[in-house]
Amino acid sequence: MSPPPVRTNLDERMAILRGMMDRFFQMVHEGYTSTYREADRDVAFQESMELRSDAAAQAEHLAQELLLVLSLNQPLLSDLRIVAASLRSLDVLERLARHARDIANARRDWAERAKEGANFPIGISEGLDSMHNDVLELLGLARACFVKQESVPVERILELHSSANKVFDETLAALLEESKSKVAGREGRMLLVTIARRLERSAYNLMRLFDLWNHAQTNQWIRFESMAHED
């Protein structure tokens, strides 16, 4: 009979890593929120650049810590899946930081056009705000999974992803109908498309996190994003 896996300090180390993951999620959540809602667009863009840099550094540090678990311990298969999911989640969180930067940059450029009289259509603005709220809730639910080790709230994430997709499609359709004078011409419309597209991509990438976590818990691969499109 083979000896049992060596779990010396593994549980303690995993608890520490969950704390580090929690702080990473919090960093991205707060940054994704503030860079979107900050009234001063120049300040928001600067914050987004700092978030992008901090997220890259945090992802690299966490990756090293997670790999250390594999080298110093002999995790059970269930632990291995959690470590693997956590490693792959780092790229998603870092990507959200990049999305926040791109959104802040587009909103800053739009603010310059607004000074020249460009009008931000109210319906489109409300749609983007709705998508942003959906992304933030998805991010909070993913945080609960990876940090508190909760099960994936399948029904809710499907609702949120479907909502974000629906608003994204409506936003693109509305932009096609808007006259050039109302949305600062082609360049203005492209800025709004960039914001909407990054929000949509953020929601899509967060669905990948739920795929990863569900596999870590159940050892089964389910593509929740595909389920949302089937509804």
C-alpha cells in the first residue's frame, strides 16, 4: 500500500492562499468599480493604469505561491483541482484589470468629445451601467466560490450573463440607429462600442471562472456560458 499524501502545513497554506485570492478579487472589484464610476476621467484612467500594474504583479506573486504548494506538498486530487483552478483564474482576473483600463481610456476620450458638445445617449448610458452592475455581481459571486468555496450559483450566473448579453446586443443596435451628431460621429460610436465590448468580454471571462471552480469541486466540466446561450 502506498503511503498517504504528505499534507504537512497544506491546509494552513491553502487557507493563506485563499486569503491572498480574496485580496486579489477585492483589488479587481474595487478597481473595476472606481475606474468606471469616477467622475474625473483623467483620475479614473490613472487609477486603471495602477490597477493594471498591481494586478499583473499580484498574479505573478500568487502564481509562484500556488506552484510552491505543488512542489512542497503532495496535494490530493481535489486539492490539485483547486490549485489548478486558482492558477488559471489569475489570468482571468488580470484580464479584467486590462478591461477596466480600456474602459477608463474610452470614457476619458469620450469626456473630451463631450466638451465639444457630444451627447451621451441616455438609453445607452443606462445600458452600459446595467452591464457594469452585472459584471460586478458576477465578480462577487466568483469571489465567494474561490474564497469561501461555495458552490456555483448556476441559476443566478446564467441570469446575469444573459442580461449582459441582451443589453450588449441592444446597445449595438441602438448605436447603429443613432445619428452621427448625437454620438460624435463614427469615432464616438467606436468609443461606446469599446466600452460595451469590454463589459461583455468581462462577463464572458467571469463565466470561465465558474467553469473552473465547478470542475475543481465536482471534477466535471460544464460550460455555463453555452448554457446561457441555449436559454
